[in-house]
Amino acid sequence: MGVRGLQTFIEDYSPPECFALVSIKQLVEEFRAETGELNPKIVFDGSSTMRFIYGDLDWVSGGQIKQFLKKIEDFVKAFTKLGVRPVFFFGGYGADFSSREGWFMRCRDKLNKVNTVFDKLANDTLTSELEPFLFVMPTNIGFSHYFRQIEGCEVHKGLTDCDSEIAHYARENNCLAVFGQDSEFIIYKSVKYYLSAKHFNMARMETRIYNREHFADFLGIHSSQLPLFATLAGNNTVNYFKDLRRFHRSLCNIRGGKVRFEVLFPALSEYIKKLPRGRALFDVLPDIAQEVLQDSEKSSLLAMSIRNYIATPETFLPARISEHPEWNAILEVAEKLHRADINSAIILKIMLGDGFGSSAGFEDFRKNDLPPAMSMLRTMRKRFYGIILMEKPADVEPEIVEEWSVEGNSNIKKPFTVWPILPTDRHPGLLALWGDDRSQEMEMIRWRLFVHAVSPRLNPEEVMNLPEHLVIPVAALFYIEEQDFLKPWEIEALLAVAVTLPSESLDRLADLSSDPVNLRAIRVATIYTRTLCAVIRLITLCGYPLPASKAFAHAYFDGKLFQHIYQNATYGVSQEVLLEDQACHVQQFREAKQLLFKNSTSRKSFREAHE
């Protein structure tokens, strides 16, 4: 979310020195001359940067993952060619429960966007004609992991929203700049330059900088007062709609309606000028809370917001459970693997009892021919939780997992209560799963836990014998097939994408048309990509039976290619044609199909489905 209205105000109403165009190459050279550092670090806010790297790739049909990975690689190399050492930070998993009301609002906004997109497409709007504000980032298939595969990339994962960790790292490591698109970084005192992802031109290696000191001068306040300014403007901690709307209207003498930022921000600055700075500010926070929030006891909320910008982030979030040293040891390792972006972020969240959070996806809940993806995946998640929590002491609450997931157009404010399903296979303990033992026996334990968490009916040996790039897609499709809501030829269409995608050139994928789209195929793609995510989480939890270098070396889906195959399949095109008559594709497809449908009594091919 960032600071409400801050980016708009700086870009539209502030003088040029607050928002100047700069050459990144020149900044690097100047930094070298000033510090002697030959390879300066730039810290990238991964979450806010992804949207701008993704750029103009098709986003409606499920994502152009292979093209996106190439764009990520090109993006990183553009900086390393200048001698920059890129450091990427990604936030923790799921809903930020410290600002749950804000999360509810974002979910509702996203649902409205998705419904609008489906309505427009149903009325023959082309995907290229959709307004930019409707953009929804495709389901994240572990993108942060791909950065670790690129030479020279340093990757960290925060415990929650990692803004403060980014600012702290940049300050403590004498970094050249922070790169992203979150207005919170204008408030932090971290590094000299905050570079805009939105205005980045990779061909010229130019962008805009948001200048903290010049902006404070323009407001007429000291830069140390910017945390209070952000707090009173509205941010991730202090909600405008819930906490600040009345104060803003009173401050600007407006009885109703929206207060424009060009009116509000100067008024806030005048208000802040009269307040003490430094430690003395905290002494008068109860008075400010009474005036701003009509409740002096809410001064703690204001203090929390201000300290978020100035305090050192905690190095370990959860409190130790001193009476359970074995569980403490597991938590400590889990945190290290989390921060190093080796484990899926949800693992530590579940261990700490924070619950599971999932926002809206590209699903049309107004139709009932397909199940909500998060509902459909609940059984797999129960087995996932069972592996995580099997060693958790019985007297450490909670025993259940709360799931905050969007599974319809209503009831997003109520969690689902889920009991874990403990594994029936041998569980050697999380430390053993995550350890260095790669003996044949331990690897088999990992494979069995992973495969049977997907489905007890799935044969581990058969999955192990698949080509590596088909392990994750086939596991996902096996689970989907068990739920019995897709037509057999739809599952085969998804399998055809997994089989052919590795050999598809980037040029061919780029040349595929984005239109017309099949609306059901869009929704099927969402269910499939979310299932891929669930399978990848299991891979990380079980200590990578499929090595990380293999698990994240492939793009497992392409939205335009799936639309192409899906629509051809509806016309009854043969499997051989859809697989481009390549013998290796046909052989892989048939072997994987046999595994998927071996226990099914009646499965029709593409052609048979339409005869």
C-alpha cells in the first residue's frame, strides 16, 4: 500500500528536484569516486519491482512465465554489467495480519477488478484493450527462487512486509540505492537514492529518483518528521478509512467528500511544524492521538507506525518457547532457511501459528462450474500442515491452522479452521528433511513424504522416473484429476503445455496471439498454477527431493500457449498435432498420461471427446 497519496503528490505537485531523472551509470561512477567501492550494491524491493519487470507480457491467460524469466535475467544483467551487485528482498507470505482491514479491502478491490475483466472479455473486449488499472499479476510460481539461480544475485526474504528490513540492510551495508515502487522508502532514512521501478528505462539505464531531503524541504518540515507525516497521511499501520478520514476533513475544513492530496499534504505539514521533534514527540503522542483519532489510548498505534520507520527490525520475530528446546531449534533453522529463501515462506508462518493467507486469484466466483482453487487445494494443504506440525509440542497452541483465503465473493472476513493430517509415511523430523544427508535412504523418505502429501494414491517410484521437468506438473495434474471437475481433455491440454513448453522458443511464444481467449480456460489456468504453487511448497518442505536447481530451472506454464492448445483441443485436433508431431513429446505425453489416468475407467482423448 505504501503512504497514501505520497507518490501521486510528489510526481504531480512537487518541484523537479524532488523527482529528478538520473543516469544509473553516472550514479554508480560517482559512488565509486566517493567511496572507493568498485561494485556497489543496489537493494531491490522484489515485490514492487516484479510488476514493472513483467511489463507488457500477457497477464490475462495465466502468465508468460518463460518470457518473464528471460526478462528477469536481462534485468539483472543490465545492472551487473555496470558493476552493480544486486540484492533482492521479498516479503513474507500471505496476508499481513497486523493490517487485516487493509488486506480485506485489497482483496475486495482485486475481486472487483477480476470480475470487471471477465465481464469485459465476455463482451468481446480484447485483452490488449483492457485498461492498465485492471492489471492483476499472474499467480506467483516461486519467482523469488529464480533470482537465486542467476549468477551474482543475493536474495533475502523478510519475515513479513520487508520494507524496514530493506531500509536497514541498505543503511548498514553502505548501499548505493534502493530500487522499487513503494512510497514507504521515501520516508525511511536509509540511503541517498531511492530509484523508481515505474520510471525505469532499461535501454538507457535511466530512472527517476525520489529525493527524501528535498521533499521534506518542500513540505517545510525536517526530514526526521517524515515518519509522523506518513503516519498522519495514512499507511500500512494507520488506516485512512478506519482512523484518519474525520481528521483529514477537519484539518482541511471540508465537510464531506474526498480531501485532495494537494490540499491535505500542505495542511498536514503545517500541523506537524508545531509539534516537537525527537524523543519529545513521543511524550505528546497521547494528545495527538486524542486530536487525530479521538482516543488518547491509541497513541500506541501512532508510536508503532513512527517506530517502524526509525527502529532496527527484529532479527527473530517469534518469542522463544524456553520449555521446548527441540522445537526452538527447529524454529531457528526454519527462520534461517526462510531468510535465505530456501524454504517456502508459508512454512515458518504455519510453525509460528500465524495461519495461511491467500488473496483473490483470476477466478469468477459468480459461476459454479469450477471449484474455488483454494477450497479445492485444502486437502493437500492439510497434509502439508501435518508434515510441518508433526513435531510441534502438544501444549503449544494453536493446534489448528486458520486459513484466510478468498473462495467467493463474500465471507472473506471469516477464516476457515483446518486440522492438519499427519503423514502415514516415515517422518524423520524437519531437521533431518532439511539436512545435508543425501543418501539413497533419506532421498527415498523425502520422495515418499512429498508424493503422498500430493496424493496417497500416487506412486513415488513412478513420479521419480518422470523427466525432471514433468515431476511438478504431473503431481499437480494428478491431484486435480482426483477432484473430478475438469474434463479429461482439459487435463491433457495442461499436460501438453508442460511437455512442449521447454522446447518452445521465446520468439514463438511471443508471436502467439493473446486473443481471442476462452474464459473457462483462464479460470482453469488459475486453478492449475495455484496447484503448481502448492506442489512447489511441498518440494521445499520435504527438503528438495527434486533439487532446487531443477525445481526452479523450468517455466511450468504459459498462458498464451495453453489458450492455443485448449482452443485447438475443443475443435478435436489430435494429440500428435497438438504436440507438434515430435516423437519425444508424444512419448513423454503418453507415459505421463498413463500415470495420470491409470485408475480411471473411461478417459477420452482430445479427438474422442468431440466425436
